Amino acid sequence: MSPAAENHAEDHAENYAEGHAEGQPAGRGVEDHARARIVTDAPLSNPVPVALRYDPAGSPGAVCFAFPGDNEWTFPRDLLESGLRAPARRGDVEVWPCGRAQTVLEFHSPDGVAVVQFDNSPLVRFLRHTYATDARAAPHPAGTS
């Protein structure tokens, strides 16, 4: 990520970190892992690990993508889901499909843009896990489980 995008990402980290003790897991939330490629003009780029987080108690309806170096971006889960099928943008995050098997996320800050490419599989799996967490947390009518 560019230094400008990294600084802006730190602002987003505060949204996710609220309500969590430092170093503690997100409780009933989800944390999956994926590898992404930072898109640059360099001929080759090494994949970077990304933690995909969802905490329905702390930020309902929002997902957090945590990159190395404490760079985190929090944005609506439905933006990620929409962006898997067609270009979508909300605020400073843009998501669009790239071919049949990849998705691009673009993070905008006042000082620059970071473009990151993911395989679809871990993103789809992550979304399934977030919805499964919501289903488990939903209250069940009396007499059912």
C-alpha cells in the first residue's frame, strides 16, 4: 500500500478496534485469511497475507480487511458481496470483478490509492462464514433450536 493509503487505513482500524481488548480475539466474530496481490507497475508482486474480519457485535454489517503493518479498512459487507458480481463503490472503497475468478478492491485516501487483487474463493468463503455467524446469533422462536 502507498504511505498515504496506509495512513488512511489506520483511521479505519479504529472503527474495527472499538470494543475489543488489544490482542483479544473478536469473540463471536469471524476471522478468515486470504492472500492478495498489491497491484503496482512492477512486473511481479509477492502475495501478501490479509486477515478478513467480521464482528457482528462491534460493527454489524461491516467487514474489515487487515493488511500487514496494521493497515485495516472497514467497509460494508454488502459492498463486498455486490462487487463480486459487478462494479460497486461506496465512499473510499471500490470493488469489482476481474475475470471469472478474481476480484479487485481499490482503497482511496486523500493522498493516494491502493489497488489489491484477490482470488474469489476466499472472499466467497468469508462471506458465507459471516452470514453463518449472523444465523447462529439470531434469536430462535420459543420451542425451536
